Amino acid sequence: MAAIIAAVATADLTLGEAAELAKLIGAFAKALEETAGGDSDLHEVWTDMGDGTVSGPRGKRLTREAFDHLNAGDRHGVIFIEGDDAKA
């Protein structure tokens, strides 16, 4: 999602194109979850934006501190990727 936001910021994508891509990514993620039959250990992929915030799979953005507080150290099923990796 960070790559989509960056592309809009640099005018490489329009807001409409970005919205369609976000829907496609959401549908793909849902299909993966359904394919796993709910037995998957992977629940969410979050992007560490490198500025003290993290971005969730549905566009939710939190400070890293808020994320840690809400999850109370239990990150089972959560994968973090670096913002630069998300742009690749």
C-alpha cells in the first residue's frame, strides 16, 4: 500500500487508479486467507514506514508504540516488512 501512496504522491497513479489497486490487493489478500481455510498462522502483513509509524493491510496507520501497546507484545501471525521493501 505504501508503494501505491508513493505513486500517487509522484503523480505516477491517479487517485482512481490507486483506489482500484487497493481493492485488488484487498481481494487478493482475502482470497489467500480463504484458501488457507482459516488455519494459516499468517494473519496480517504490516509495513514499517521508517518514520516511527506502521501501516496495516487495510490502510490503518499507527505509531509503532501504539501498535505495540495494542498487541501487548503478542505478534503471532504478524509479519513486518520495511517500507523500502514494500516499494520494490
